[in-house]
Amino acid sequence: MKALYDVPAPAKLNLFLHIIGRRADGYHLLQSVFVPIDWCDLLHFERRADAIITRHDLGAALPADDLCLRAARALQTASGTSLGADISIQKNVPWGAGMGGGSSDAASTLLALNRLWGLHWPRARLTALGATLGADVPFFLGDGPAWVEGIGEQLTPLQLASERFFVVKPAASLPTKEIFGSPLLARDTRPAIVMDFLAQQNGFGKNDMQAAAQALCAQVAEAAKLLHSRFGNSRMTGSGSAVFARLDARHVIDGNGVPKDLNFSDLQLPEGWIGRQCRSLESHPLKGWATD
């Protein structure tokens, strides 16, 4: 195998995000449900025999040492391979959104290079390496939706039907460190169990970071208000500035049971904002790329 093209790296939504405590070392303990969505970066990989790893940005320029490069170098070092790669990225998922775009790029890089370099590492070994790169990377190495606990490293797979969402990323991004330092951040939400979520799903929980985020960034509050006024619900995802609304049958099906045109161009988002209708995925698009 000499190349892999159009490798997807899906973003994710946190359907809820609860902070239930704090460890002695300062890390926050959370509970959440992550779902991958069809808003994806695309990566292309070409194998090199000279051990050199390069990255080419097909859209907006990425940071010089992004998670994708760090993942490639980490796998190269850990495996001892003499091979390298030319990596090209079409960046579609916005930065600072709380949608895990960088972590997903890293996970897709590990999965793709594991194949391209003929390493045949099992998923558990890739996941252990991915955890050293970022808390969200192990999720994107999994098969699909998951119940998430601990500091993000404890994953329980869930079978969830696909849903439609409208996601808005304001122009502003959020400083996650300031959210965790905010006096408005809730840290004592009562722990839940998976059955609590499965019994309610649509109305379950909240994002414990949202009050602090809205106080720090007025655009988060504006986005939440905009979506709530249109769809009757809204919620921040992760610790970034993106906000989503769940679309129900009123928004996606007409009176004859025919899917509607869902471009929602009439939302008239402010300049610099990005809005997109998304579908949650029942499984990761690279499911099966690593053995269990």
C-alpha cells in the first residue's frame, strides 16, 4: 500500500457535559455522551521510504506542530518504523469549537498510518498511544457513540440512532483555561448512569461549562439564543464556542412525510459565523480499521 486518500476525521458533539467532581491533581471528573457527526476533515497519506514526515495544508494554515504531526511522529517512534509520510489536510471542522477536530485528525492519522506502514497494531495499543496526545483522541479511535467518564479516558460504547442537528460556530473562540477558572463553573453535578440518559436522551442533562462560557464570550449566548428561538432547544458542545440544536420531525419532515430542504439559509448568521446542518453517525467512518 503506497497511499490512502480521502480519509475522514469526523467532528463530535457532546450531547451533554456534566462535571461531577475534581481529582486531587486538579483534573475535573466528567460525564458525557460523545457522538461523531458528518462534519469531517479529509486527510490524504502518501508513504515515504526516507522516514521524513511532512504536512501540507490544503485550506487554512494549521499550527506548525499540530496534533496530526505529533500523532505521526509518536507512532513512528513507538513502532520503530523506518517509513515516513506526506500528509495533506483539508481542514473543514472549525478551530476552537469544542468539536474535537484536532483530536480526530490525530486519531485518523494513527489509524491510517497503522495501515500504510503495515504495523498491524491492535486498537488497544493505538488507544494507549492516542491518550498521550489528548483526552479526546481515544474516543475517535473507537467505533462510534460513547458514554464518557473520568477525565475523558473511560469509554463505554453506545448504540444510538442517527439524528439531525444544526450546529453554529461563532467567529469567536473560547479560552478553555478561563472556563475552568470561572466561579460560574459547576463542579458538583450529581453522577448519572447510562440508563438515565437512554431513558430521556432528548431532554437529558446540560453542559456545565455553558454559564461560564457565556459570561466569557457573548457570542456563545447569542448563538444559543438564536438556535433556541428557531428550534426550541440549544446547547453548547464541549468547551469551545460551538452551539447545536437538535432537529425534530417538525424541522426535517413535511406533512407528506418527505424530507425538507434543510439549508436554513434564512437564519442570517452574523459575518464570520459558520452554520451547518449535521447528522450524527451510528458508527465511526473508519470502524474496522484497527483490530480489537
